[in-house]
Amino acid sequence: MKVRRNSGPSRFGLFIFTALWLGVFAPLGAMAAPYAALVIDARTGEVLHSRNADTQLHPASLTKMMTLYIAFEAIKNGEISLDTKVRISKNAAAEPPSELGLQTGHRIAFRYLIRAAAVKSANDAATAIGEAISGSEAAFARRMTRTARALGMTRTTFKNAHGLTETGHMSTARDMTTLGRHLIYDYPQYYNLFSRTSTHAGLKTVSNTNRRLLASYEGADGIKTGYTRAAGSNLVASAKRGNERIIATVFGGKSSTARNAKVAELLDLGFRRAPSRASVKKPSIPAYVGNIDTQPGQAGKTIRLVGAVKKSLRPKARPGASQVVLANAVAQNAEDDQAKLQAGITAAFAQIDDTQSPDATLRPAPRPVGEVAEQTLSAAAEVVKPEPEQEIVTRLSTSGERHWGINVGRYTNRFQAEKVLLRTALAEMATLDGTLRKVVQTSRGFDANFMGLTEESAELACRRLNARNVTCNPINPS
């Protein structure tokens, strides 16, 4: 009998091919990203839960936490301002989604790039931030890695500003948790960005990539999501309940829903294990490294190469004084030169602080009044060294006719009240020129007052402040 042979592939061969495809090739596209997690008590840094926390993994858009940290640092140190118009490069405009939709050659205020990167997790905005600060994304990535080392993030290396997968661009759950804690404590004035469910980013209103957890978990107020195929769904999340604050980090979630559920579970674990009372031990602010490798002719500025301001420079009450004086300085011929006026005012603050802080560092970094007024006291009270020809004059309101005042709110501590007074004074120079800044402690808190106004000027100041949604009430002499 003759046996017929099949001229096509044998069933056995087809079986082997199918098995190889399903067992070897198919999992490559669907392989789950490695899982890692860390939970800490944000107040003390104590680890409450850890799993694979030191395994180097792809951070995805958690990277933007460092991009934003350096952006805040650059603003503080005078490298750039919130109002600086940034020109978008072809490189930034070409970044894939998530994106704001920036176009090559477009100019946009730096503040909007920050909002888009923090809330929308926009890759084009992150790249534009890096280029604006360091001149190129590669130079910025090197600064990111240097800053990571200064923060104690020993197993992190950055290759870009946005977090898209790139060889060598790696971090760990522990390092990203460390970075999240520094964002909370080093730049509290900007931390509210991460809790906004939406924000206007110049070109359009954008929604928060973390809005579902923010809406569903009690006390959640940030921080940053991330996703790539290589990384899985990542999240560094923080939640505050009463005096307790917990940070939970997850790498390698199978989906955003699964990741959020796991993070909620870990936050719950953290609140169960953390003590109800604990003293806050803030992390040390790292040394300022700046753009130390910027080449001549390259964009970006080097303000200081080494060292950092060791203390926040802000006007304090002199020993024995019943009032804290707001020094209003005017430069020579300032009525015709707004820039000199701004520099003179900031220089006056330097004179006040110099008597209190002999080790304070002076740096040339004049800023627009609008920008300074938006920042908190530590950023607003950065001092400026005046030009030699400028004559700095400080004067107090001593007129016997100026018996009125205004109140701009009541606060829980003196620092908050002084911060608001300084910010308000810088934003409203036209009506508060020559006034005295005074914090009055009562049984209900600390009142922030400006004294030394006429009745007319007090009413005018309040009208202008109320128009900007700033609390203001006149104080009559009686």
C-alpha cells in the first residue's frame, strides 16, 4: 500500500510553530512590568511598607516630579521667572502625547509649562521646561541626575525631562518617594498644583491625570502618575488626614484602575501603622547645583556654582520692636523707571535682612513684582544687590494724618501673616507705599495689618485688593 505524503507543513511542525509563538513571542508584548512599592510616614520619613523598593525600574512620567522640582529651584534662585516667555523648540513640539499641543516657535509663559507638566503630564511642556532652564534637554537631564544625587536618590539616572522609555533612564520606588517628600516640604508654595483637578495652561484648560484618586480617596492631594508599556502604571500619591501624612508609591500597576486600588490599599495601611502624633522632621534642602555644565553661548544661566542659601531670607521683627517695618525703597528717578523701583524695593529687604542674617547670600536677580508677589515669603524675599549708582531710601510712615489701616486676614501663625503682608505689599505698591507692616497677635490668631494710611487711601487699597479677591477691611483710628 502506498502512503500519501502531505506536501505542505506537517501538523506537528505547525504545532511547534504555534507553541513557540504563544510561549515566546506573544508574552513580549503583554509581559507585566515588575512591581515595586514603598509606603512612608511623610512627617518623619519612616518606612511603613516596602517591596522591591530598591529595584531599578522605568519611572515613566514620575520623572516630571524632578523636572518640576528643578523648575521651582530655578525660580527660587533667579534663573527664570514664572512670567518668562519660553520659545518652543522643534524638539519640544515633536514630543508624543501626552501633550499640551505646543507648536514650534510658539512663545508661552513659563508658569503654563509648569501647570501642563504637573497636571496634564504633558511631555512637550516638560521638554520645554528643561530647554528653557539648561539650554538643551541633554544638559537638563544631567542636572536632573546631579540633583537626584544631592537629594539622596542614589539609584536614579535621568536621560530626559518627560519620562518616556530610554536606555539608562531608571529609578526606584524608594528614590521617587524621596523626591515626592522633598516636593512637599521644599516647595510647599507650589504643591497645590498637584491637587488641582484641572487648570488653565495657556493654550487650553487641562485635566489632572490623577483626578480619579484625588476624587475618591479621602485626604489625597497629589502627587504624580506615570505610564509607559515598559513601566506599567506608576503613581506616587500623598494623602493627609489630621496631623498625619502618608506617601505611597507603586511601580508596575497593570492598569490605572488596578494601580489606584493598590495605592488606596497602601495609603490605608500607612494610616493604620503611622502614629497619630509625630514631630515633623523635614528633609534637608539639597545643595544648589545649577547649570554647572552649560557651555559658553548656550542658553541657560549659572547663578551660583556651589552652595545654597542656608536660610530663608525674610524680614523679621527686630528684638523689642512692637511693629515689623515694611521698607519701601525708591531708586533715583524711580518715577520714570519702573525697573529701578522694583530693584530698589528688593534691595531694601536685603538691608533689613542683613542686620538679622550676617551670613545671608546676596545675588543679582531682579524679578517682576507680579512674580515675586505670587511666590511665598522664601522666594519673595530673595535679595538683590543694587547697582552702584542707585540710591536706596527707606522711609516709614510718620505722618500724623495717617491714622487709618487695613487688615488683610487672620492667620494661624506669625510667619503666615508676615508672608501675606510682604506679598500684598509688593503686589500693591501704588496704594501701600509708605505704610507700616504690623502683625497683631490675638486670642483668635495673628492679624495681618498695614498701618499709616489716610481714610481715603485705606478705602482705595481695599477696593483694589477686593477686586483681586484679596480679603481687605479698613481699620479706623478708633
